Amino acid sequence: MTVAQLQQEITSMLPNLPEPKLAAVSEFVRFLIERETQTTWFNAQSQSRAYQEWVGPDNDIYDQVFADVAR
């Protein structure tokens, strides 16, 4: 099924739903969009040079300094 066909199928079902279920669909779609945005942002951040330096071996000293805090 193509994207256009899926969109048409979903759109054709919406008028049959009562308001509470439409609200649930809307909330779920927003959740999916937000999750995609967050995943994209996190992936971009984790690939950044700053993040790579932060988790790099030069910063291992902080693991020792804050070891008691992490417990």
C-alpha cells in the first residue's frame, strides 16, 4: 500500500469515529510525530563532535569523580 493510499484509508475512517476516539487518534499522531522529532534530535546530538568528546576517553576522570553520586 502506498503512502497516499494509507492516508486516504485513514482519512475515510475518521468521520466514523466519535469525538473521544478522534481525540485519542489526534493524541497518538502527535505522540508519533514528537517521538520522531526527539529521535532525530537525539541522533544528531549523539553524532556531534561535542558529544563524542564528552563521552571520549579524555573525560573518563569524571566517571571516577562522580562515582559516589551515581550510586
